[in-house]
Amino acid sequence: MTITAERKHAVIEDFRREEADTGSPEVQVAILTERIIGLTAHLKTHKHDFSSRRGLLQLVSKRTRLLKYLSSEKHDDYKALIGRLGLRR
């Protein structure tokens, strides 16, 4: 369900803006997307795990808020990010 430290580091490497960047909205959205993918796979096999479902909904809500912020502040970065992550088909 959780992402490994190696996978998280790889995501940070892919989406960071500069060398020391670990907390920009793009990085946060990418990490949340990885966690959402993992939880979605878990819930496909464990349909009655309602606490994990609640956690998934919280993650989706947090990602939505970050994307809304990014859309209002840096629309070009927002478009590039959703294109790279495959969101909003």
C-alpha cells in the first residue's frame, strides 16, 4: 500500500524543480499520485477495507487541493504536470 523509499526518491528526482527541491506542489502531487495508485490496487482485492478507503479519499482530496492551487498560480506548470501524470483524461 505504501511506496518504498527508493520509489519515493525516484519520483522526487523526476518531478523536482531544482537540486534541493522536495516539497514543491509538483513533487507533492506526484507522490500523492503514487500512493493513490497503490491504495487503489489494494482496494481492488480488499473491497471491505473501509479505513483504507477513507484514507484514499483523503489523499485524493489533498491532491485535488494542490492541483487547484497549482492551476491558479502556475497554469503552465499545472498543464505539464497533469500531462506527465496522465490525470484528467
